[in-house]
Amino acid sequence: QPIRQKTPELFLLVKDKIVHFMANSHYKRDDGVALDGEDIFYELGPQILRSDKPFIFTQKQSRTNGLSFVYQMKEGTITASNIHSYIQQVKQIGKKK
């Protein structure tokens, strides 16, 4: 999945296989997982997104704000610091099995 920026001209290849997205970056997967932030680094080889700036991570009805993150794209795991999360559960309609 590519990382999109609202102003695509504001990215810079910092060094071999690391791309620096400097402003208004947005990453979204097909399953609805999304990440918005500033000053994001993308390591091409291991497919890792990271930033030491505030971010917003959303998944379905859940939303998490934090001050920094490391997102392992291959594993689908995120490590973050100083987070605040809002998790909304969706009621299931129908019989339990």
C-alpha cells in the first residue's frame, strides 16, 4: 500500500531505502486500518513506518491518538507511546452459535 500525502511534492528520500514524508501523510489499508501523521519515515526493506510526532490511528470504529509510533506493516502490529484510545464495540444482531 502506498503512503499518500495531501501535498505529494513534500517527501524526500533520506538515505537508501528510507523515505521521509514530511507533512500531511495518510496511510490506508483495504481493510480500513488508517494512519495519519507528520514527519513519517518509511523503511522500504522491512516495511516499517515510524514517527516521533503525534499521529492518529483508526481501525473500524476505533481511534487512537499518540505521540510516536512504529508500525510493522508485514506483521500488522503497532507500538506507540503516550496513547489515548476510543474503542467502540459494534452490537451483533442475530443468534449466538
